[in-house]
Amino acid sequence: MSFFQTPGYRSWDPSRVVFFSFTGFFAIIMSDAGYALLLGAILAYYWKSMQATRTQRRLRSLGLTLSLASFVWGVAVGSYFGAAAPFDWLQQLKFIDINNFDNMMRLSISIGALHLILGNLMMAWVRRQSLQAWASVGWALAVLSALLGWLQGFHLLHWVVFALGLMMVLGMSGQEERWQLRGLLQGGLALTNVTKMFGDVLSYLRLFALGLASASLAITFNQLSTDVATALPGIGMFLKVLILLAGHMLNFILTVVSGVIHGLRLNLIEFYNWSLADEGYAFRPFSKQEVTPWTT
């Protein structure tokens, strides 16, 4: 995390939260158990060579976690290099239809809302000795009520909690005395972040979009190779194998790159914006240095 932003001294360390959330985002974007096994095979090949430094050992642990989580999610969606499970018992483990747009949109937006709610609650914990903590609690209440209202249908209770959350933001965001004119002006300025919060939550739809794109490309390459083999007897089999290898390798690379870039983006931009306020610098302890005395 330090290459992007080091938290302030009195803030909190988001490394563990980002580790697990990034793993989950990467798995959803990959959405293929076959690609997960391929990622695990590459990791196993370089396993022994990735132990020289502490950073390499950490990346190795991260890679293992990504492979396992991606495989579990790939089994759940029932995709194996874009094809169905090779065994009936394995196919029975599928319980998520990635082509069900409504359910996947609900899942992606729910993940985003809960992720940002967690960020605001952590911000409130950091500011617990200040009344500004209640502004972060207000954002969390507003997002939670909006999410539940969208999933269940808006009722009076949802609107009341949503309004209460925004009132907390309005009254507690200012650094001056609360409910005074200057404090209310600062709170009103903070309320303009409603559109930002809405956009940040919707940004998590990229999980569904990229996962669907990966699965669709894998299916497309499978179908294209089959059509070529049928249309060109003889040499068609060679072209089929060539299309499968080149196509899935390209899709695998695009999937890994997308998983890393967008998995980090959701954590380091959307999540960080609502969970970290101050930036610090890495602690560098003093070290003893041996001084050679002057000689004559």
C-alpha cells in the first residue's frame, strides 16, 4: 500500500482490509476456474524463486490467495476456460449465474455500498474523539438506507434514516461550532459529495462488467475454434488448437491486468477517499553509522 499513500500517524492501517477486498474483486473479475488454475500453475513454477526478499514472500502469499479465491468463485459461476464443468458433480457446485444481469448488478452495487460503509465507519473510529466522526456515521447511514431501499423498495423508514444521515453530515462536518452559520456552510459543502458517493458506489459495477467480458471472450474463442474446425476439415483442427491457445492466453492476460488495475483502483481511489483523511510518511528509524577517525 505504501507506493500509493501512507496513512497518517493517527490514522489506521488499511492493509488487511485492502488485502481481502482486492482478492475478492480480482476473483470476481476473473470469473473462471480454469484461468485460476493457470494462475496457480504459474505461481507454483516461480514459487521457490520468490523467497529471496520480504516483498517477494508477501507477493507469493498474495498470489496464492488470489488463485484460491478465483478458483472458488470460478467454480461458483461454473466456468472452466469458458466451458461448462467437465464433471456432473462439479457442475452441481455452480450456484451463481453470471449472465443474470439483475442479480449481478445487485451483487456488485451491494459490495460497493458495503465497502464504502466500512470505509466511513473506520473514518468515524479514527475521529472518535471529534464530533466530525458523526459526519462519517451519517454517510454510512445514508448509504445503508439507500442500499436497503433500492433492494427492498423504499419505505418511510428508509427515507427517514437517509434524511437523518444527511442531517448528521450537514451539522457535523464543519470544523467550527456545529449548527452555526460557518459550520452549516461547511456542512452544506460536504453535502455536495452526495453525487460523488453515488458515482463511487456505481463504480463497483465494473466488477460485473469485467467479469462478464472475461467469460464472454472465453466463450467466443471456444465457439470460433469450433466453427473453424467444422468449416475446414483437416487443417481446421490445427487452427482450432491455435485459436484456443492464442485466444485464451490473450484473454488470461487481459483478465489478470484488469483484475489488478481495477481491483486496486476500487481500493485506492473509491475506498481511500472515504476512509483515509490524512497522508503520512514511512517511519525510518535512526541507524548507527561507524565513523572512521582521521589519521595522520
